[in-house]
Amino acid sequence: MAKEKVSGDVTSKATVTPPRSAGMLPLHDTIANMVTSMHSSNVESTMCDGKWLMRDRVILTLDEEAILKEACARGAAIYDRAGIKLPDRFPVVKV
């Protein structure tokens, strides 16, 4: 089965291929489904101006691991500055 593609005109810089996942089916109206049913988990790859930003769910333009590590450190610093100490409620592996 050919994939249905939605784009503007010939000069469009984006082509969207609707994902085939349970949350997107049945696919009667592509645009309506994309607006009402699509989630970020449906996005596999993104390209802008001919450059891949994310491909097969791997971000290519940023150091995702470093960003997540810094976000955790900043979150912990906010708790420290606020004097908030939450008890360990579950056995959690900290990153």
C-alpha cells in the first residue's frame, strides 16, 4: 500500500507521512487525524530545509544526553535552594 503524503505545494519544505499506529487508525481524514489524534510518540523523523533534525527517533542536532543530564542537575539544584527534601519512596536508579 502506498503511503499517503500531505504537503503544501511543489515548493513546500515539509512532507508529512501520517504514521500507521493504533491511535491513528482508522485513517479516513488524514488532516483531522493528525490534528486530533497524533502524539509526539508518532514522530519518527524530522527534516527542515533539507537537513535531518531527528532521524529514527535519534536527535542529530543536539546532545540529548547532555541536555537531560543538565536538566536533572538543575532540578536538583532548585530543590536544594528551596530546602525541599523528598523522601525516597521507591527504589529508583538515579541518572
